[in-house]
Amino acid sequence: MQVKLLQDLVEELAGAETGRIVDTLFGKKDVNEFLIAKKMELTINQVRNILYKLSAEGLVSFIRKKDKRKGWYIYYWTLKSEKCLEKLQQSLQKKINDLNAILNSRETKRFYICHQCDIEVTEEKALEHGFTCEECAEVYELSDNSKSIRDTKAKITKTGKDLTLIESELEELREKDRKRRARADKKLAKEEAARKELLKKARAAARAKLKAEEEKKNPKKKVMKKKVAKKKVVKKKVAKKKKKPVKKKVAKKKVVKKKSSLASKLKKKLSKKKKK
């Protein structure tokens, strides 16, 4: 974080010469308000007024502890880094917007100056008084805007660089915070899981102990599990239908007439001739 930028911001909010408080609080935690007063060489009430203004803007936080010996409360203050960066970001952005408005005015309008009184006025104001200075009655001269334009552009560039730096630091701080929260959530989840597991084991042990005590008191009494008789599934016998006897068809044998051979025919002829 740019300490000088933060000092300027504190002086804008709490008044001149209050930026020195940043040197005492920057990078520290729970700083005793009496120590702050001693380092700044201010009274405790003056320091408290500064801190209350910064607290109203959310730039500091405090805790209070009771002094055991004296009996009164002592405040301990801490600079809130992320809130300071956010406030700086807003302040620098506002400055850039204001400088852009001035640059636009210098580039589009004409201004007049009285060298004797060192007063510069707009063209409208000069016209109201007839282009003469209302203080010394000297005639206004047209002002050269070129130098003002260069200076304004340089301021815009410088403020833009500061804004980029602050935004970078803010993002880095937020990333660290996200990682820290993620670690804390992970640790919390782990502890919760361990607690549930321990509770589960404790309940199981308590049930086992209760069961052992009951068995000790009533050793003969045993809890019998009721046996559920299984119903026998009786299969109904289906009466088989008698099959009708199938008559086998007997194939008729074909009588094959044997053809008389040629030799038998010859024999018959010979026997007939002999008879004759």
C-alpha cells in the first residue's frame, strides 16, 4: 500500500497534519491509543478525535480492554487495510474524473487573466465586467491554456498510475483473504466430519453397553428371532389325458409276378413238339 497516498487520504478526511497517524498504525494490530498520542506528540483527546473520524469512514477498528490496575478502559486501534484501499480507489477515481472535467474545460473554453491581481476568470465572468478586473480595473488578457492542459494531462497520468497500483494491491489482498477463508472452511468441514464420526462411535458404544447390561441382568432371557414358516407350494397335479391308440397302417405287399424267363419258354415249346 502506498503510505503517502494513505496519508493524503487521512488528511482529506481528518484534517491537516493528521496523516502522521498512518506511520504509527500501518502494518500493526491493536495499537494502544496512549502510544499513538505519545508518538504523534498530541493529547489523548486529540488522537481520539482523529481516530473517531477515521472510524466513521470505516478505515480503523478498535477493541477495548479494562486496565486491571487503574480500572478504566483503554482502546487499541487497527488500520483496516482492505477498507483503506477501497477508499483510496474511490478517491483517486474521483480525482481523475475531476481532472478530466478540467481538461475538457481548458480545451473547449477561453479564460482571461489579470496579471496584476493574478486572477483568472472564465469568458462569461470577464464579459460581465466588460473584460476589466473587478479588483483593480485592469484589462483582462486572454490566458494561454497550453500550459494548463499539459499540467492537467500529467496529473491524470500520475493519478492513473497510482490508481492501477492501488487496484492491484486491493486484488492481491482480496485473493489472500479468499484463500484464508477457503482454508478456514476446509478446516471447519474436517472438524465437523470428525465430530460426526466421534458421535457415531459414541452412540454405537452406548448401544453396545446398554445391550451388555441387559444381557447381564437377564442372562436366561434370550431374544429369539421368530422363524417365519415357509409356505410349501403344492403343485397341482394335472390329470394326463389318455392318448388314443393309433392304428398302424400296414403297407400291402405288392405281388410281383415273376416274368418267365426265355429258357422256360423254350422248354415249353420243346415239350409240346415231343408230344406231337
